[in-house]
Amino acid sequence: MNGQESLHILAGWLVDGSGGPIQRGVLLTIQNGMVRSLAPQVDSDLPTAGWFHLPQCTIIPALVDGHVHLCMSGSSDPSVRQAQMMMSFEQAQIAIAAHLADNVAHGIMAVRDGGDYAAHALRFKQNLLPDARGSVVLRCAGRGWHAQGRYGRFIGCSPAPGERLPDAVRRCDGAMDHLKVIHSGVNSLAEFGRPTAPQFPLAELRDAVTMAASRGLKTMVHANGVAPVQEALEAGCHSIEHGYFMGRENLERLAQRQICWTPTVFPMAAYARASVLLPQETDVARRTVAHQLEQLRMARELGVTVVLGTDSGSFGVEHGKAVAQELRLFVEAGYPLAAALQCATAHGARLLGLENELGRVAPGMPASFVIIEGPPAGLLDRMMTPHSVWVRGRMLMCGKQERQ
């Protein structure tokens, strides 16, 4: 569009990202890349030129994935996964560009990377992103930080012997967009709900969060289990990543302190359906998914701000595709479709500091959205192949269009 030219899209349904009721029969008007107006569609309102007639399609906001690992694929091949832990930057940049393209193809316009062992994603953003990203907004941790001898080597590094966490972060990751700390282990597939101890002393974790905040940076903390999550909250973190087996009291703390939770359910669901697991491991994975869905139900009741994150790059979790798979689990946990999509749009945009850029389809917002064929019923099944993806009023990708 040039100058003051307007573009009009008549859609059958709109999920606007607010979590409110799904709107029926909407005329969306775009001018200079911004949403100028949203109005109920009636025959007399139809413009005579510059419009898309899509009465059998649904518009949703551009999506946000709040937890990814762009260096890694969702391969379940152990040799592939091992190689990804040792790749050079030249190898990594090819994978990252491909994974960003996968996100665009599924309408995901912002991702928050949780780190890799060599900070390849952060280097990619600094050196190559303007030419390779399309229109994806990328927020990078650089490295995730774990305690010496504890879980996390493949997505980060640990402080030197005798070095405190805030000092290590200050020394190594000056260009990061946010701080990522790994404060627990991972979920056991051998024993349901087996707890792991916190990785860092509380005072050290608190100092690291405070140091990051002094630089205007938020902190995301990988934490499973009651004690690691409680300490991350006491330290002042801005989001809990995973949060398996954290319990109701921690959910209440999340709600009271308005701290975000990124539950990443699908990675464990991917394990539950994998053919490589032993029967006992499959049973533990299924029980773990069920427990996390119960925590999601409680979170909704308590008013916790939940952000959708897929942990893409984990075993069986593919970039782009996993957002719809994670959304299905939110719906299974009792979230209405509009509320689930709010977690994947407005909530994620706010956590990433993009609330004025992404997350809602509303007058005065940039016209960034996804058009999906068909009504809201069954929408999650069709998200894999969107009709079209729009960024600031420009069609970035189109599978099918009907312009008059």
C-alpha cells in the first residue's frame, strides 16, 4: 500500500488476542500498515476496491513463542541431537535461518530463545538477522547459566570455579536480551515427580536477577519442583519456565506477584508418544503431562499470566508446528480457544516487551495477523497451513487468496 491507500479484509471470524469473545463477521480496515478500524460487516459496508473477501476464514493475531532453542531441531535421533551440542557457528546459522522460516510459515512473528552452549543464536541475531529473519522479532539469552556439574551444559555454561553467578553473567553476556538461569534439573522419566535441588544459592540468584534488572533486562528461570520455583520467585524473576511439580502455593505466588509462567507441556507429551521409550518411561511421561495439565487448570482459576512456549528444538518438538500442538494441550486443560490464543499472542508479546507491536488485532495496532481458513471450531487443526500471514499490513506469506 502506498500513501493513504486503504486495504479492507472481510473475515468470517476474529480472535483479537484479548481473551474476549470471538467476533463474527468483521470488516478489518488497514492503512499505512496499521489497523484503522474493526467494524461489524453488513452488505452496505462493503468497499468497492482494495479488499479481500474471506467470509469463511478466521483472523488471529501474529503468534509469539515464548520459549525456543533455535540452534536445535526437534529430531529424536540421538546422533543428531549430540551433533547439535557441538556445532560450529557456520552450521548453526543454517539451522537457525531454517527454524526462523518455519516460524514465519506458521504465523509466529516473535520468539524468545532460551540459550545454547555457544550463544550462536545471539551471534546470529547480531550479525545476520536483518537479512535472514523475514519479520520475526528475536529475543536471545545468549547462554543459559547452570551450576557446575548440574544440568544445562547443552544450552549454556557455568560460572568459573569460585565465581558468583552475577559476576559470570556480567563477564560473558553483555549483549543478551534477557538473562536465562537454570535453577533445577529436568523431569525424570524413571520416577514420577522426582525432585531436584536448586542449583544456585538464593542470594546469588537474587543478585543475578537484580544485576540484570539494573540493565533493563528480564530474567527467565528454568525451574521444576517446589523449592527451585519458590526460590526463583523470591529472587524476583520475571518468568518461570516449565514449572513442573511446583504446586499450588507457587501458582498462588505467581498470580499474586504477576509473574509469568511458561509451562511447555508439549515436550513431555512428545516423550509420552515416542516409540523409543521403555513402557515404564512412557507411563511416567503420560502421568507428568496429566499433572502439568492439572497445574494449568489451577493457574487459570487463580489468574496466573500464562505465556505459551513450546521449547522447540527439544526431543520431538518442531519449530513452528509445536505452537498448535501446545495450544491443543491448553484447550485440553480447560482454556477456551480465545483464552489459549491470548497466551500465545498478547501475553507473550507483553513478556517480550512487544505489547505495542504484536499480540492483538485492534485499532491503532500494527496490522500483524494470521488468516486461517474455516471457522474457530477446528482452527487448531488448520493452523499448520495458514491461508496467509501478514506483518504491518504486508502479506508475508500466502497459501491462498481471494482478492476482489
